[in-house]
Amino acid sequence: MKVLNFYYNLLEEPHILIAGATGSGKSVMLNGLVFTAACCGSAKCQFIFLDKKRVELCQYKNLRSCITYADDDQQMIEALQQAVDIIETRYVEMQSRGQKKYTGPALYVVVDELADLMTIPVVKKQAVPLIQRISQIGRAANVHLWVCTQNPLREIIPTSIKCNLECRIGLRTASQQDSRNIIGVAGCERFPNPRTENRANAYIRRGADLDLVNIPMYSDEEMENGLSQLAKRIVIAPVKPLVPHETESMLKLIFSPLLWLFGLK
Ligand SMILES: Nc1ncnc2c1ncn2[C@@H]1O[C@H](COP(=O)(O)OP(=O)(O)OP(=O)(O)O)[C@@H](O)[C@H]1O
Ligand SMILES: [Mg+2]
């Protein structure tokens, strides 16, 4: 049998939907993506985390690139609104520069379980238009959604959002129908149970392509080491101020009469 190793950069996918039954490996997959983006992606990438379970993504809370970590309903809505505001600001910037695509850092909006936002009607009412907006206009602004869900049904993931999450990662599902709802065909229901088999398979659907893959899992130790290395990463000093603020104002104070004298001020 010919074994093919292939690689593609999921960090560049516009938006990703990761779905599968409980224990199918969604959080492991999501953690792998975040960890890879944080360690190997662009040094300037940013994250907004929505983690109602409070345990799946909390290790990234103190990352320099984490601009928001939300773990309750109100905070999660505010975090989504913040992502929409960032997109809109980026569009204004793109417009003023005459660009069609934002060339600054990628922003990943990471949702560990979409059902957390969709099961309480008042929260759902606010969340749906925001997620929909991010999924519709985020791409050009280099803002990407990574969303997990146990349940790929319409009540949890409205069609208006689902149709924009074009890259689908189907892990083990409870039924053939769930597999079809995620990747368009049956197959995910036959995957081994990662909890008992210590491995996870997935189908990745990108447009017409459907690939069967093994999902890697970082050990806790690898994660801890990686994150502590990241925390130590040297920050490139900003160009300004070249002199400390106080010295700078002192210099201004001393030199401004001279500048005025020479007509430079
Ligand atoms: N890629 C993998 N390789 C090896 N083991 C895995 C992998 N993915 C998951 N597992 C095993 O399965 C367990 C459950 O995975 P995970 O917590 O990611 O599931 P989940 O889909 O997020 O579940 P839930 O819907 O309940 O949140 C892990 O703790 C791990 O033991
Ligand atoms: Mg999970």
C-alpha cells in the first residue's frame, strides 16, 4: 500500500468547523491548531478565545497574542463584538490604502463549543448575527473563525453560518447522518474512539477535496514547554520612543526655545 504524507496549512483556511461526538478529539484538534499558530505561525498573530468550559483553552490566557479570553455569556458576546469591530477597523484601513486584502497579522477567533452560545435563547439571539458577520466578512480582514461543535444540527449551527465555514473537519460521529451533516458523506461514524484507542482520525473537507488524516496530539509536557518558551520570546523593541518618555519631554523643554528662535517651531 502506498502511504502518502501530505501537508497543507490549515492556518490559512478562511474559517474551520470541527465537529464530532463527545470524546472524538475536537478540543485536542483545536488545541493543536492554536498551539501551532502560536508557536509556528506569524509571530504577530492574535487570538480571541471563547471557552465556557473554562478548562480547554485557559492555558493560552496569558499568551501575549491573546487579546481576549471570555468564559461567561456576557464576555463571550463582547468578545464576538470586539472581533466584528476589529474587522470593521481593518476594512477602513484597507479602504484608505486601496487594498483588497488586509496584510497585517491574522486574528483567530476560537470557540471551543458552539452549543455553549446557542442553547440559551437570549445569548443565541445576540451571538448569531455576530458570528455570521465574522464568517461573512472576516476572510479579507485576515480574521478567521475556528469553531467546534458536538452537534452539527441547524439549531446549533444555523445554515447562514455553516455555509461560510468551508473547511470542515469531521471527527468520529455518533451516526452516519451526523457525518453527512459535517462533511457531506458518511464515514466519520466508523472512526475509532480516541478515548480507548489513543488515536484520532478525521476527514477534512475543503471544497471538492476530501482527505482522511490522523490527528496529532501534543502531550501536556510539550504544550507546557512550548508555552513557557513563548513567554520568554524576546519582544522586538518598538521604534519609538528612542529615549525614555521623561528624557524626551525634558529634551523638548530644553530645545523648544531654540527651535522657536530658528523658526522651526
Ligand atoms: N489525536 C488524538 N490522539 C490521541 N488521543 C486523542 C486524540 N484526540 C483525542 N484523544 C483522546 O480522546 C480524549 C477526548 O478528546 P477531546 O477532549 O478532545 O474530545 P472532545 O471531542 O473535545 O470531547 P467533548 O465534546 O466532550 O468536549 C482525549 O483526552 C485523549 O485521551
Ligand atoms: Mg471538548
